[in-house]
Amino acid sequence: MIEERFGESVPFSLGVEEELMILDASTFGQVPAVDRILRGVEGLELPGSLKTELFASVFETNTNVCATAAEIDEALPALRRAAARSAEAEGLVIAAAATHPFARPEAQPIVQEERYVTFVGYGGISVRRQGVQGLHVHVGMPSGDECWRCLEAIVPWLPVVLGMSANSPWFAGVLNGMASNRAPILAELPRAGVPPAFGSYGEWEAWVERLAALGIAEDYTRIWWDVRPHPKLGTLEVRVPDQPTDVHLSAAFAALLQALCATALDGGLPSNTVLLADRGRADYVQNRWSAARFGPRAKLVHPDGSSYVPAAELGAELLELVRPAARALGGAEVLSRLDPARCEADLQLEQESAEAAAADLVTRSLG
């Protein structure tokens, strides 16, 4: 049985992970200096921690467990500031976005830890292309069964979140028309995209244990779905958003996802949102692609399956659905920063070149 810690934190507690890039202060190219960034924050009292990621030019910040989005809104900037000070001492800067505007992922050195080296050996080019950064939001769940019930209820709304968060129009120096290049690149990994439809948490757990027994995946952390249970933390982990540049938007998406989970478990989502597994998953694949391609200007199949509507309209509907829960959880003010009709990819597209876009990311990442 997988170790579980459900119900050990306050209801709908939050933990947030940001994936951030390390850049040269002059050229804004990526620099493989994660060891220097981490060394520079050793011993500091922070509202969380910093750790390695796949590439040596990227690091991850993890907040401590928080009760409210307002706490997240204080913790994330503090972690970024600490990393930025560490970078500055090395002639470096940090930047937040879901892709670097001009760096080639395949040229980025891999962190020489066994888990990453093994992963690259297994996944090859599909792993080497993962020069993408995401925002991961953990929401505390009362039990495994309720975690899975929540996952099923929120899945139809996650493409809306992707469209609102789209922040990777550039990939390896090219504008290819995607609002989120991260979404299709992440989907190149095995066990990525939308979760299959399991009948219960127990069925999912048995499947994970079978994968481990067969030697396919060591544990459930080797599953890269857009949303997944994280029983060892007692959370539902939502992984669909692109990494925001504005740190306060990271907190706003945390507020949105916390309130969405609370609304789902309270029965506040429309009763026909949870579709039959086959149609619901098929609609998700269509909506995920459309949200990645067009961002808030996409058209999406409504979560109830009845209509084909603008993503911005669905985003406004989603915000209204979750607003009561956000107020109850103390996150309404943070949530109000989200604009369902505009995403940060739009800001990148206003820049005249990939180099200008990278410079602008640096400026906006510390706000």
C-alpha cells in the first residue's frame, strides 16, 4: 500500500511549486548554475525550500504548507527574492515563464543525479525536450477516496485553467503560433496528459503498484498527468498551469485551484460536469489542445458537453463558480487578479524579439 497522509493538514491546505530559470545577467541565455543558486541560500530562514530540477539551468521553489492563498502570496515572492539575491552574487538573474524564449532545451546540461540521468536514458529525446516549466499546486484532501472524487470533478475544467495560464509562446527561438508550447511538449512524456478513468482511488493505487511491480515506473511520482493524487503529501496535485512570470499570478492560480477543489467536494460544480469516462476524456483531449493553441481565445467544449464556447467565457464562469469558496477560504482578493480574457503569453508576444522577451521576463519576474 502507498503511504498516505490525507487529512493531516487543515482542510484544503496549500503548497505550491514554481519552476524557475537561471539566466546570464547580460545575454539572458540559460546558465547551468543550480548548484550555485542552492549554495547561496543555504542556512537562510525561508517560507519553503529550493531544490534541483531536471536541467541544471532550472531550480524549483517549494512553499511550506499554507492554510490560505494569502500566505502563498507572501511565501512565493520571498522565495524568489532569496534566489535572486543568490543569483546576483554570481552575476546571474532568475526568470519565470513556461519556456525560455530562445534557449534550446537539448543543449541544456542535465543535473547529474541518478534519478535524472536514468530518466534521460529511458526517455531519450522526449525527456531532453522538456525545457518547460510549470506551476504545481497541492491542495490538501481529507481521504484518498475524496481525493479521487475531487480529481474527477475538476478534470473537465483544467483546460480552462491552462488557457488562462498560457505563458510559453516561444520555443527555441521560434514563435510557432502556440500560446502554450509547454502543454504539447509535456505530453510527449510517458504517462502524461489527462488521467485515465479509474473507478476509485483504490483502483488507481492498485494500478500504480502494478506498474512498480512490473518495473515500468518506480512510483506515482513518475506519472506526469495534468493532475494526480500525491498521497505521501496528502494532496491532490494540479500540474496543468504554465509557470506564471508575475509571482502574484502564481498565488492567484493557487487560490483558484484551492477554491475549485473545495467547490467540487462540496457538490458546488454542476451535477453534469462529471461526464461518462469516454466522452469526458475525449472532450479533454480536444480542449487541452485548443487551450494550448489559442489560450483565452480558444473555443472549448463546455464541461457539461452541451456547447462549444469561448474559453474566456468559460473562464469567467469558472471564476464565478469558485468565488464563494474562495471567500470562505480567505482567497477572494488573491483570486481577483485573474483575467479570463488575457494570459501572459500575450505580454511576451508584445516584445519585438526573443531576446527582448527574455529581458522582459527578468524584469517582470520579481515585480
